[in-house]
Amino acid sequence: QQTGGRGRRGRSFVSPAGQGLYLSVLLRPRCPLEKVSALTAWTAVAVCNAVERVCGVRPGIKWPNDVILDGRKLCGILTELELEAETGEPSAVIAGIGINVNQTEFDPALPNPVSMAMVAGRTFDRGEVLEAFRRHIGIRYAQLELDERETLQRDYRERMYRLGERHTFRYPDGTPTEASIEGVRPTGELLLRHADGTLREYLFKEIEFVIAGK
């Protein structure tokens, strides 16, 4: 349980004791800043790998940082970057991860949550889930340092929620736009095909996937 947990944009973070898996991973990547920007995507793929290994179901990813199961949110990921004051290069990345493992009841204010237990109809050993994630984040982190970004692009794209489907997105000023997801760049930018046929790429915080009720 986290007593001071927080989500994106100041949203509350609910973590009932003994039910979910809540952790922060400290990473010290030895690579340029432009490569580090894809770390959220690497982490999301590692969570999918771990859940699939333990639960036997295949999660997807709602760009950039939500893991989706049966169209509902299973896991949220929030990464923070620390830079060297003198060089501007990354000194550390902290990936905060919250996985719904055994919850069966949620705060009604939360949009479309789900847990591994709800999907599988049984409870899970959270230690087993943690160990599976530790193993897979290690594999993905090694790929990052070896600059295997094409592998990330392929593996991330294969799990993208509503890939190729037209959907509503929202710009930071609240303006909506209709577009279909084409994929992601190796550096993590979302590729959207807009109604006028143009293909544009977006960084995190430049556009948001709109979910009903949010």
C-alpha cells in the first residue's frame, strides 16, 4: 500500500493494502536523453510480458503508459526523469508502477478498472507477479542499452490498444480530434493518421487518448 501515491496530473492513486502490486524501479541508463524517452514504453511491454506469463491472458497498451486488459485499465505507469545539472544528460529514471492483481472492488470514481483476479476468476501470488516483472524489465532494459529500439517498436506496436481504429484524441488545450493509430516510432512517439490523411507524431503530453467518462 502507498500512503502518498499519486497519478498523472495530480490525480489520486488508490492502493488497497494486500491486493495490488505497487513499486518504483530506479534505473540509471547509460545512453543519451533521446533514447531514454522510450523507457515508459519499455516498462509497459515488460508489465504485459509479466502479466501474460503469470495470468495466461494477453494485455494491451493504451499509449503511452496504461496497460489494458479486456478493454479496461489493469496497470498505470508514471516515469520521472532526473538530469545531470552540468551535462543535461539523464542521471536516473524512476518508473512508478501500479498493477491491479487481486482487487475485486474499486472506487466508483475510477474509470474502467480491472484486475488479474477479475479476468482469471482466481487470486494470484503477488510475489510471483513481482518476480516475473523483475525478470522482464531486466530483459527490456538490456535491450534499451543495446539500442534495440526496433525491437521495442515491433513489440509495443503488437500490443497497442485499438491499433488502426479511428478514435477521439484531445490536445492539451482541450480541443478534440479524430485519428487512427498507426503505431509508434522507435523513440516512443505516437503516430496518428488524421481525417485529412496526414500522418503526425506526438510526444507524451502533446495529445491524450479520450476514454468515455474522463
